Amino acid sequence: MGKIYVVGIGPGNELQMTGQAIRVLEESDVIVGYPVYLQLLGERFAGKEMCSTPMRQEKERCQLCVEKAKAGKLVSLVCSGDAGIYGLASLMYEISEGEMDIEIQVIPGVTAASSGAAELGAPLNHDFCVISLSDLLTPWEVIEKRLTAAAQGDFAIAIYNPGSHKRVDYLQRACDILLEFLPSNRPCGYVENIGREGTKITVCSLEELRLRQVNMFTTVFIGNSTTKVIRDKLVTQRGYQV
């Protein structure tokens, strides 16, 4: 039986990878991934066979893993953050659905919601949701409904993919939707390059966030009705009596 690990590598540096992720990568014959993620692995795994496909060739990447596993290789498919949160775990299962001789195992990693929240303080310390603003695979109308539901449900919100060179106004559009239900002074924040060189942390109000320019390496956090700023950090209260 061939085997494919689908591995979340967190931000990419070894300090924020789980011990299990490091172990399976060391055991693997082949490591497959987007070129940037392979570079982030550094010299530790330089002796491994490395295979990559460009951006937007995720299906080809997963098929490559199947081919390598069929050839008797132990394969790791690496994803940034957690492989099961906007990663390739689901696609890997879909691609290999008919390949009963190949075992799939997902290895969890530190996703941007948790690593970014740690940088900002504790913005997700109660019920929260995660919403991506990328409409590449999800229609914008669906994203709008999810933003509205999150605001009406008083969830703290982590926003992935808030902007890119082609989606320069998506965060502004999202804030406009949220401002229909939330106060303009709602505490918010965002972290750029989480866990990597050049990490940048910003705390602001929802009204201020609306005017900010962010990129695809940024994760945005919207507080709920209990969130406040303590020692320049975002803190969403659990409800303890202090």
C-alpha cells in the first residue's frame, strides 16, 4: 500500500511546525508542494526528492503525489498553515477516491487564525468563525452571506485572503458589509507575514480597517461585542468575573 501524508507546516519555519510534521517529512521519500513552501522548509530536508507545481495547479500537484505513491514512494504533500483549513487535504481525498491501495493521512499544522491571534493577543478566545475573501472558488454572493451571518451572530472573525493585487478593494467591501451590523469603533487587527521575517502587527478600529491596504500574506481579525484593547493587544473576553 502506498501512503501520502498531507502535511500542514504552519508559517513554514521549523519552530512553528509540529513534531509530528517534522517526523513524517523526515520519513518521506518525496516532498511535494508549491515552490514557496518547499523553500520555507530550508536545508533540513534538502536531501529529499522535491517536486512542485505552480500556483493554481493544485489538482496536478495532488495527482503527482498519487503517481509517486503508486511507484512505491512515501510521499508528503506540504501546505502552509493547516492542510485541512483552506489547504489541499480535501482535494487529495477527492483525487485519490478510487485509489484504494493508497493510504491518506492528514498531519495538522498551525493555521494563520491561531498563529495570528497569538501575535495580536487573544482575539479568538470565544466563539469565532473563519472566512476567506477569495472568490476564486467561492462566489462573492456566498461570502457576503457568511460575513452577514457572522456579524449577526456576534462571532469574532478571522479573515483569510483579504486582498491581492487583483482584489484591492475586497477588504473594504467586507468592512462595508460588517459596518451594517457592527459599530465603527469595533476593535480589529491584522498581522502580515505571520511567523516569518517582517512580521507586522496592527491594532485598529473597524472604521480604520476599512481604509487599510493589505496583501495575501495578511490575516485580519474582527472582534466581537466583548473584545477590547488591553496593553495594546486585542482581547476577546470569555465571561469570567475579574
